[in-house]
Amino acid sequence: MTPARRSPCPIANTLDLVGDRWTLLVIRDMMFFKKQRFDEFLDSAEGISTNILASRLKQLEAQGLVQKQPYSNHSRRMNYQLTELGKSLRPVLKSMVVWGLRNLPDTAVPDQED
């Protein structure tokens, strides 16, 4: 079921998917820092709480931006990976990095694997 849209505006609809305080940071961690496991996301400097992280991962999966797969015999241990749709946000995040570095004092790019 697709949620009702406020308008046909692509910016408004994109923000409805990824515009909250945490979603792009979770995507950032997957995309640039290769994080895949729940506890890895919790280690991010921004300090996301466990209930918010669980909610965001569930939403990202429902939206088709992330897929999860078990990584052990324990049914609750999951690896999360970006789908092709999720990976397609790379230019958006890179543009945000460039804008932030140019316009926001005291910002820097942490070491990354990408």
C-alpha cells in the first residue's frame, strides 16, 4: 500500500521517504562506512537510540531502500544492505557533503572506505 502523497512535488515526496532526522544518517553509514549490523549503526557519533534505529531500518526496508538478511543461526541477527534504489541516493548524499563543507563551519569528512 502506497501512502497518500501531499502533492506531486518530487522534493516533498523524497522528503517523505528520507527527510527525517535519522534516515539519511543510516543510509550514510551503509553507503560510506559499510555498516551492516544493528550494533554498528549504534556506534555512530550522532547517538541514535535503539528504538529509533529499529524503526528506521524497518521503514527503509518497507520502502525498498534496504534489504536484510540473517547473518547467523539466531533469527534476529540481521545484516542490512542498500538495494539498487538505496544506492541511487549516492549523488544526493555526496552533494550534501560538498554543500556542507563549503557552507557550514567546522565540518569535515571522517575517514571512509569509499
